[in-house]
Amino acid sequence: MSPALIEMLGLLAGGLTTFAFVPQVYQVWKSKSAKDISLGMYSIFVAGIALWLVYGVLAQSLPVVLANTLTLILASMVLLMKIVFDRKDKQKKL
């Protein structure tokens, strides 16, 4: 397989797995609720994606860098909304 084809495969795979987060971000934003989302899971996931991004930069892998940059942004948005919306829900109960 040619290097260009391998690069395209990596970009396609990264694009699909990254954009899979868009519906989650939209749903949490629209509902203003993240009560069913695990704070622990998203915290660990965001840390892992950050490490994949560092790896991609060090390995000079464009597909890894692009996919993980976008995934880090999207997953961080969900994590931030989880924290903010959970705080608001907790304050409403007081």
C-alpha cells in the first residue's frame, strides 16, 4: 500500500471517529444536561486524547494530530459542559 493511501486511510479513520462526538456535544448543549455522562470516563478519555495528540506531534503524523486535536476539543466541550451543568443542577436542588 502506498504511503499516500495509508495517509488517506488514517485521515478518513480519524475523521469518522472524531465526528462521532458531534452528536454528543450537540445533545448535551441542546438539553443543557449531562447527568448520564460519566465524569470519570470523560476525564480519563480527555487525558488519553491529549497524550495521543502529543504522540502524534512527536511522531509527525498528520492524521493522528488532526484527529486528536479535533477530538480533544469536542470531548473537552462535553467534559466542561458536564461540570458546569452538574453544578447548576446541584445549586437548583439547594
